[in-house]
Amino acid sequence: MTDDILHRAETTHTLRSAEIIHLLTLPDAVALFAAADRVRKKFVGDGVYLRALIEFSNYCKNNCLYCGIRAGNSHVHRYRLTPEEIVRTARQAVSYGYKTVVLQSGEDVWFDADKLCHIIREIKKLDVAVTLSIGEKTREEYAAYRTAGADRYLLRIETTDKMLYEKLDPGMRWDNRVRCLYDLKELGYEVGSGSLVGLPGQTMESLANDLLFFQKLPVDMAGIGPFIPHPQTPLAQEKTDGHFELALKMMAVMRLLLPDINIPATTAMETLHPQGRLVALQAGANVVMPNTTDTEFRPFYELYPGKICVGDNAAKCRGCVEQKINSIGRHVDPGKGFHGDYLKGK
Ligand code: 5AD
Ligand code: FES
């Protein structure tokens, strides 16, 4: 039965919910990971795209129960880079050879559309792709960033279980998050989404729905991260048992369903497993997002405990990641890695 499902997934890239759940609950998923690795190789090749991550502010107006930088966590030392510091950090990332800069922050109202558009325009002068990961905004704001030159936007749905979402993200509406994703799509962004895996109360049915949701949109990129409880949040007592394996299976099934999208080997995976990103790259992933935030700010962007590279700098992470990628016979793809580039004969 497993062989049959995998064969169909690999050839037709369609599965029903019950079949996805079968794969997610496999006690031994070696065949699933191998299938995802084959599909990754066939559709996106052996190149790995690097995205330079800049965590430019940890101020956040939201209060998600799982997140370490939630507004209600009064222990967090809050920081915010100036627009000049953000552009300087981007310039440094470009000097290390990165072709995409990802600007990520909490939902920080200090950065209004004017400030963000200025930053985007300055970074676009460096001839790189700009990805934003700054949360829920109005359609007008998304349109303004796009006009300023932003190419991609990351906004994880976190979970497609609306009840669970609204319980874990108090004051936020699931429908608005979906609205954001469709607005971004319509405005011509490459859209990245994704889920947290292992949230308390999350069911296998809802995880299968997450994947079907990504397929329906469809997303151009999706990151799957294991949930890791943060001690200064209401979910401090939760466990991480099995989250890495389940997140890896989610990612592998996603590769089967969306064969040509960009899938990152997430930092949270490496937090739960010493070789987590390499394991992920061999089970469907084709993107790594090394941190390029200045070392002095890294300890404060603590979404979850044990985040890797907190004491490292941008140069170290750049070298480390390339060496790891090469160690498994893969290579850093020097291009910008827009979804669909490979179709143009890359
Ligand atoms: N564990 C793992 N990932 C987390 N994120 C937020 N909190 C946690 C946590 N405790 C993820 C969310 C968010 C991304 C930037 O970080 O999925 O979208
Ligand atoms: Fe930062 Fe390896 S990626 S030290």
C-alpha cells in the first residue's frame, strides 16, 4: 500500500487526505524520503539556493502563544535596526555572494510603508531579490512594497485548523491570513508559506489539509518547522518528541505534491537534530536560509530556544553552509532561484 501511494505521488503529484495521513504516520519513512529526494533532483536539480536572513526587529504587536518574541514576553530585550543598518547588513550579505535578502521581523508598527519602501528601493539597487517576512498587512501596503521592488513574501499559515490558529494566535483571524496570501499572489509576489508541526491539539487531518492548502494556492515556496516550546511562553511545558521526524515527513510529502517549488531546510530542524538541515536537503529540500544578522542582535531574536548560530557571524555561517552542502555532493546555485527559473533552461 505504501509503495502504491508513493508511486502515484511520485508520478501524478496528487494524493487524497487519507493517503497523506498514511505517509505522515509511517513508522519507517525511508522510502518516502527517497522518493522526495528523487523528485527534488528531477524537478529542481542538485543546486541549493541560499537566502540571506536579516532579523531586523524583534518588536511584535502580536501575542502568539508559541512564539518567544510575543508582545506579552516582558523578558525580551527589544531591538530594532535603523533603515541604514538594515541596508548596510544587506550590502554585507551581497558581498558574501547572496542573491536574495530576506528581511524578517516581528509585526513592528514603527516600520510603516514609507520606511519599508525606502529600504526595499535601497536594497534593490544591489541587484538582488528582496523577500519580506514581516507579517499581516493591508493589500495597499503589500502593493506599495511590490512597487518598491519586493519580489517575494513569506507568511506561514502556521496551521490550517482555523480553531487552533485562533486559539494560539489570540486577536488574529485565520481568514485574514488567507486573505493576505491571496492578495500577495494577486500582486505578483512569489509567495512562501508553511506550517508549524507538533502544535498542541494539531491533528494529522489538519496537517494533511495544510499540504492540500499549499497545493491549492499554490505556493512558490513553503517552510515546515517543528514546534519548539519556548520557556517564557504559555506553551513552555509542551514537548518536542517526534516533532523533527513529523516535520521531515511533512516536508517530503510536500515535495511529492508540489514537485517544483522551493523548500527550505529550516533552522528549527537543525535545532532538534545536529544534522537537521542536511537530512532535510536529502528528503526534499533545496533551499537554506543562513543568518546574516549581526552577532550582537542574534540572541534577542529568540522565536524558540536553542536556535543555531546565535554566537556566529555572517561570514562563518556563509562558509559553514556551503561546506555542508558540498559534503553531501550538492552545490550552491549562484542564481536568484526564482520559482520556475529551471524551466527556462537553467
Ligand atoms: N518553534 C518553532 N518555530 C516557531 N516560530 C515561531 N515560534 C516558534 C516556535 N516556538 C516560527 C513561526 C513563524 C516563523 C518566523 O517562526 O512558524 O512563522
Ligand atoms: Fe551558522 Fe553553520 S550555519 S555556523
